[in-house]
Amino acid sequence: MATYQEHALDGASPVELVVALYDGIIRFLYAAIAAAERNDIHARRMAVKRALAILIHLHARLRMDIGGRPAQVLSEFYASVFALILQASTANSAQRFEDAIRCVREIRDAWRLVSTDPTVDLAKAVPTMQPTRPTAFAQPEPSPGSRWTA
């Protein structure tokens, strides 16, 4: 029997799937902050591992042959956020995790705007990525205002 979370993104557009993945990164980074604040090294590492796994997935789905410069910019963005998250984890720094969240949230908000703009052809909006359904992850608390799970 499939769970609600497995069906939460059924019928979602490719852009909505990307937004859901960004939401997942944000949730896992908040979980890493909470773990860092209570000095729970194992929980922090697990949350960081999940956030990085989503970034790796997003990066692996980039289509440089189709996406050109936008795909290259996203690739560089993912690499930068990856490094920032590693630095935050190594330093056990809530501030650096917050910096990473801020970066991801800005890009997520741009994708969300695209998903709600009726003038945008969603089939053409994500030429830089091969859309796939995100895999299920253990769920920390959702971020405020998000209806998606990743």
C-alpha cells in the first residue's frame, strides 16, 4: 500500500518537483541546525547527508547539452551550496546552515514563481533538467508555507 507521501507529488509538473526537492533540502538543513544546537553529531550528519543527496540528485539531472549557460549556472550553484553545507557541518555552525538555507530558498522561490506563472510553458521551463520523481526521504518537520514533501 502506497503512503500519502508517495502520492503527494502525483500529477506535479517538473517545476513543482524541483520546488519539492528544494523544500526537502531546506527541511533537512533546519534539522541539521536543530541537531547542531543540541550537539547531536549523528543527527546533524544524517540531516546533512540527506540535503547533500538531494543536491547530488539535482546536479546529476542537469542537461548541459540542452540547458547551456543556465545549466552551467545551476551546476555552479549546486557546487557552491554543497561546499557551504559541508563547511557548516564541519564547523557545527547554525549561521552557515542558515546561509545555505537562504541561498536555496531564493532559487526555490524563483522556481515556485515560474510554476505559478500562467504564461510560462512548464514543458519548456525545465530544459536544463531531466525531470524525475524525488525518492522518499525520512521527513523532518516541514518548513512553514510548504505543501510539498521530498
